[in-house]
Amino acid sequence: MYFYFTGEYKAAIKINGTFYGLLNSALKTLRIDNGCPFIEICPLEKGGQTINLILDDEFLSSPPDGVSVTDLKGGYLLKFYKTYCENEFKIISQQKYHDSIITLFKENGLKLSIETQKDFYAETFSFNCQSAEIARFELDGTCFISIYLENNYLYIYCINQKIIKVFARQVSDFSIETNLKTVELFKDIAKHKVVNEWTYDNYLFIAKNIATSCAENFSIKNLHPKLVAYAFLEAFMLNAEWKDYLCQSILDNADKLKGFFGPYIGVIPPPTFRNENQVCLLYKEKENLYSVKYYTFEISENKILNINQIEN
């Protein structure tokens, strides 16, 4: 069984007490075929976690906080995340309005407090931040607080009565002048841009008037044939120009594709133990746990003629 280790911090890896190398952002591959070894992750920099684990079915099916596991069907990817628990108190940003006080601060991690005359709200984030923009706005008589962090995460909270988080999304830009409008830029093959206008209803922002576009110099005809399936799946996930990749026989059954692929959240190359012609789709099973499915694509003149799911 192949195991891939990666992390957000530099650490030493020990297996059954034996040093096996360093953990960092690059993938470290280990083959483990026997037993349930004892793994030690020993951090070598600030923010790293000391993690001890038994590599058994219980861990692989229910990883703890600070670790994510992806079942690769023949192997596993283990990723280890930083913690942000600085003890020093520091206010990152604070705004005071006539009906609310919003404070983003550090104290054993990044934390948020929102206080109104009717309620109090607190939240802890699992990442670091040095700056943020806080604003108050109203839509159709409903009052909101927006917090835009330097990592491009936008959080919006309704503060009319009980304080409720109603929006959380990573965006490249946004506007709250007449309604909520967001811009998302993707680093995919076609360099997609997605512009959403959102309508608010019953504590939910619902996307409407979605506009997608890609880079001006992007052309499906100029893609290398091995990239066609990846570009199609990225476009399909964003509901962009995905029909342009398909031959007529598949277009005739296009309404079945959503159920065929399911709710995948990413497209990645296959691991080294799989056939290189297989394309890997990533799915979230639950918190910290992911799985994959593999597909093959028949391509002719940069059009997809056939798609098959690999069952094992």
C-alpha cells in the first residue's frame, strides 16, 4: 500500500521509532504493506503539530483535527496542517457601529467577536491572518456585517436578531453597494472568471445571474489532447463552456453527466500506482476525509467521444 505524506510545515517522520525523512509541502512516498505502524510527526518549525498515530482503519476512516486523509483506492494521501495558537493578544481589526461592535483578534488562535444589543457571537478560525476589512451594510431592510480577510475569504453575518453566519466563500473581489456581487478567479487550465450576483432569502445567499468566462487567448483546439479531459472537468465543475468539449453523441445525454460524475470538488492527476491515462476526481466524504474516483476519456480532434468510470 502506498502512502503519500505532505504538510504545511517542516517535520521529521518516524515509523516505529525509525527516522524516515522530512515532511514538507512536497509529496513523500512510503510503501507500507504489513501491520499498523506507529507514526510520529515531529515538527521542526513554529506552527507545526506533534502528532502520533496508528496507521489503522480507524485513523484512515476518521482522521483527527489537523490531519486530512484522502483514499486513493490503492493508497492514501495524508496531509498535516499548521495550528495558529499564538498566546499574545493582538487586535487585527475592529469596527464600532451604532448597533454592533466587531473585533477580529488573536489570542490562542484567530478569533472573531460580534456584539449587538440583542446577541453575542464568537468564532475561531483555523488559519492565520494579519489584516481584514470589516463593513456593515443593509439589503432590503436586513442588516449584515461583512469581513474580508487577507486570504480572500469573505464571511457575512446577519445581525438583525440572532447573529447568524450566512455566507462563507473565497472570492477575489466583491461588492455590497446595491446587492452582493462576487468575483472568483481560478488558476485552472482556462483561467476561468466567475461573477455571481446573490439574492438573500431566509438566512441564505443564493447565486443568480452567474457569468463565466475564460482567458482571451484560451482555445480548446490548441490544447494538448492529454489536457482536454482535465479542462472539460474544470469547466463542468464551474458550469462554464463544458459543452464545447463534447461530441454530439455525449451531448445528447448531457443531462445525465451531473449524476454520472457526482459532486466532485477537484480534478487531479492520478497517483503513480494508477494508469497515467486515468483522470482523478476528488470528493469530500466528511470533515478531514476525502475519496477519489477514476475516469478514462476517449479523445478525437480534441472532442470527447466516450467517458468510462473505472470501478476499482
